[in-house]
Amino acid sequence: MNSQRGFASDNNSGVSPEVLDYLKKVNSGHAVGYGDDVFTAKAKKLFKAHFGPDADPYFVFTGTAANVLGISAATQSFNSVICASTAHINEDECGAPEKFSGCKLIAIETKNGKLTPKSILPHMVGFDFEHHSQPRIISITQSTEMGTVYSVKELEELAHFAHKYDLLLHMDGARLANAAVSLNLPFKSFTADVGVDLLSFGGTKNGLMAAESIVFFNQEAAQHFKYIRKQGMQLASKMRFISAQFIAYLENDLWKKNATHANKMAQLLYNKVKVIEGVTVTQKVEANGVFACIPKEIIQPLREKVFFYPWNETTGEVRWMASFDTTEQDIDNFVNLLKNHIPTSS
């Protein structure tokens, strides 16, 4: 029995029917395990088609694993990773990056989830000083945890800055498809082409099931990754069931169809709530998330009817996420509930 539909997370939505159909297709006969199968080979070719010939993908189960193992491959325990304070690796991975890589996370406050060279520059100190953790990676999220999207120019500037200091640029692309649709660009043009060194490419939030990948563009960082993935308990024995999902996702642009719909639904929600007295949208709506401040006293009663997450309980800021299967009826129902909960002035 399905639970109530809501706006808590795009993780809460189901699996695209096209993906389930493809999984049925590969679920016959036998295939060699651990990735030595025709489906994994085909999926890797599709990654190269979308991200360029130098793209080196490795499939894993979770986005946390993609982030943590990718960072671990490119760092030593004395290194530091610079990220936004809102970054998933800083806020939502239970210290896994620090535990498994041994690295120090340096979190920078931002207004919109985006890092800039100017905000990072004060942390470019202590190089070759043995008492100081050594900066090694700048980690950004595209689209960001605040629903904003880096432009190509912003990404180029960050990559140039990182490489100037001999750092690597990591991109957490849990919602990369939503960013691609927002930018109206192919994946390669704002990853490999701008100088990203390693990418966590997510599918789970956009219609896949336990299917994520780590894509290396810097081959030096990937040198020993097959061992790191195994030690990290992310080498799937029946790999074809991850690979097949990426075939369904990439071959006929299912990623674009799903992300376009999710972004469209977020825009629809934004347009309907921004005119409600008592609702203040706090971030640009550039992907599939809407952030807004609403009266604090209505948050819990409203969540009891339609589930979503508070973002900042002090200010009354909340987050509403649209998914590939969000409907206009979902939004209309929620907006009506919201209006009914907003206190009226006497």
C-alpha cells in the first residue's frame, strides 16, 4: 500500500516504469557477476557518449558511497575538503566522509548553496605546512541543496581556481539531470568541459532504484578505485541490475524527461505559492526544489497532512521537493491546504 504523496524528497518517489521494464528484460538467464557483463559494458559506453571519451564510470548503490569513495580515492588522511555548509557531505552523511577518508571538511557559509573563488580564497593557506591540513578537493553540488544551479561560467571559474592551487574539483551530481534541464545543456558541457575532475552522478532521485555512479575525468584520481570500491562494500555481485537502470536512463533520454517534469512541477508550485500572503520564497527556483518561509505555527499541522521537511526551524523556512511523478493535482491539493492553514488577518 502506497503512503501519502508529498513534497519531502525526490527520494520518496517510486521507480520509473521504463526502468522496471528494462530490469525485467535483463532478468533472464545468467550474466557474469561483478560488472563483467554486456549490460555494464553498454552502460559504460553510454556514459562516455554523454560525458566524453575520458569519462571512467563506476557503479555503486548509494549517493553517499559515490561521494565518500570518490573523495577517498583522491585524498590522503591529512587532506581537507572544502564545501558549502549546506553540502550533503557536510550535513547529511553522518560524518562518513571524515570517517572513511580521514579528511577534514571545511564548510563555508553561503546564501544560496554556491561556493565562489572569493569565498574559498581565505582557506588557501597552510600549503606544505605540516601543522595544517592540506587542501585537496573543492566539492560543489549541482544542482545545489538549495535548489540553485551553477552556471557554466561559475563552474569554469571554480575549476580554474581549484587547478591554480593544484586542487581537484568534485561535483556532487545527485540532481545533475535537473541542473542539465535548467541549463538546457548536455552533461558534458558543464562537467568534463569545464574542468570537473570527479563526479558523483545520481539516478535514484530521478527515477532509478539504488543506482548511482562515480565518474572520473582525472585518471590519476581513479588509479586504484576498483580496490577502493571493493573495500567500501560497493562492488555489486549482480552488477547488471544497476547497469541496466543506467541504460534505460541514458539511452533514450529518460533522465531528461523525468527531470524536465520535476523542474516544471517545482516552477508550478513556486508560481502558486509566491502569491500567497504569508509565504516568502527564499531561493531562486532553478531545479526541482522550492524553499520558502511560512508561519512557524502551521508547519507541523500542515506536515501531518502532506509530508515535507522543515529547513530552518528558527525562521520557519521549509523545503518542498518535486519529483518525476509529481502531478498538477498534487500541487493544487497542497496549495489549497496551505492557503487554508495560513492565518487570516482580522
